[in-house]
Amino acid sequence: MRLLKPTVFVVLVLVAITAATLAPLPTQAQDGTELTEFVSGNVRFVYPTELATSITETPIEAVPYDGTTMPLWAANPAYSQYIFEEYPAPEGTYYTPVISLYPTADFETYTEREGDFPWGYGIELDALNALLEEQPDLTPYTELATAGMPDSLELPYLPVANAAQVFRTQAEFIPFDDGWGVRYITYYSQAVNPLRDQDLFYTFQGISNDGSTYVSVQFPILSGLLPTTYPEDFDYEAFANDYMNFLNETVAALNAQDGELFTPTLSTLDSIVLSLSINGTIDYVPLPEATEEASGG
């Protein structure tokens, strides 16, 4: 599947803004959604005000990986986080609503390429670059739950997770201002666990055009298709015996669901990604009309 390049990506709204100046912006989108534009140094994005009262920018220090005495998932290169405060996250979710920007220069330090299970930051970067270069039909990645199966068709994800990517749904290539990536809804687990709706999350994994920055976006999301709690007399043994059937039925239902029926909607979360600029320019702002929030810049 060959996608249109950002300069001709017709579903986006082209907005010309100089690198040095931000023109005053209205407070609402055309559909009445109240918007805020976050600005900090070269990083800028637009978000619906209902999804956050503010954005907290936090530099995360590197946690060195020595390859012997600590698990790889406990280490990380230095990166920057942009946390969406007071995001309407479902009760019981494990996931922080956040945009994370990783300089890729040190990724090899956090990578294991030898042995039966190569993994780490460099592996995910390589996988994403290969995926974006080929831009294949993503259907094979989203048709079935594949956790623990040989030759699993997983999609790239950072940070390195201490769990398995059980399935992926609603996958699509989308651009941001400085590059491209893939967005999808996924579920991670360490065991055969009953799946709750709040265990799902939306993610975007992208790379800047110059290869210098890896973008990881994560938002809790609800589908409305899964329970949020299970009864005390839940039959775990029966569930475990039918686990793969349950997962694959869930995958089919999630893939078939209209993106506007998720909470927040896929178009709302996509619009944040589409507006993201990390190198000091804004060529695309799909939700262009916003008030301005500035911190750290």
C-alpha cells in the first residue's frame, strides 16, 4: 500500500506558519471543539481541551543498560515526555496519556542483537524503518491475536515492554509534521488474563524524516465492546481453554468498529499526532484553531 506523501496528503489541512511566529488562534475548531496548542521549544501540537487541563513536559534521564544484571525493559535512553494532565482515562487503566520523544543516537546501547530473541530499542527502530519503507498492507498484522506464536507479526512499540503484544487492531500509516509512523490499538499482557476494555490503548510509533527522533504516543481508549469488570464467580478455567477464540473474536470486533465509536474517537487522537511538530515547523494542523499553551520554550 503506497501512501500519499505529506505534501499531498489530502485529508490534512495545510496551515502556513513561520518558524519564528505563531499567529493568534481561535479557541474552537469548526465542529465546536475547544482546542489548545502546546508550544515548548521546537515541539508543538494541538489537542482538544477536553483531553487535558495542561501538558507536563518532563526530561527523563537515561537508565544505563549493562547487559547482565538488569532486564532490558528496566533501562532506557534519555528522552522527553509530554503528559496529558487530567486526561479522562478509564478507571483501572495501566497507561499514561503521553507523547514521548526519543533521540535515536544511543539506541544501540539498549539493544540485544545476539541470541534467540533479539530485542530492544535498536530492534524496534529497525522494524519501524523497514515497515515505513515498504508500507505493506497491514491486514496480516491485525487479523489474529499472535502473542506467543512463532513468527508473530507484531508492530513496533517503544518503550520496551515487560509483556507480550497480544494483538493489534485498527492499524494505519499516518504522518506527523516531520515524519511518518503507524498507529494502532493494542493489548499487552504477561499471562492469560481476562481482557477488560480499559486494558486497550491507542499508540502511534513514528520516526522523523531525518531519523534523529523516535516518536511514541500512548493514550488510554475505550471500545465499548468489552467488559470493564468480571464477576466474582468468573470461570477462569473455561476462559483459559477458549482464550485464543475469545481473542480472535475480539480482534474481529475491534477491527470492524467505526473509529468514531471509540472513546476518545480515533480521529480525535489521530489529529493530535497529525499536528505534532518536533523540529520547529508546523506545516499541518488538522485541528488548527486553538488557544496557545506554552511551557519550557
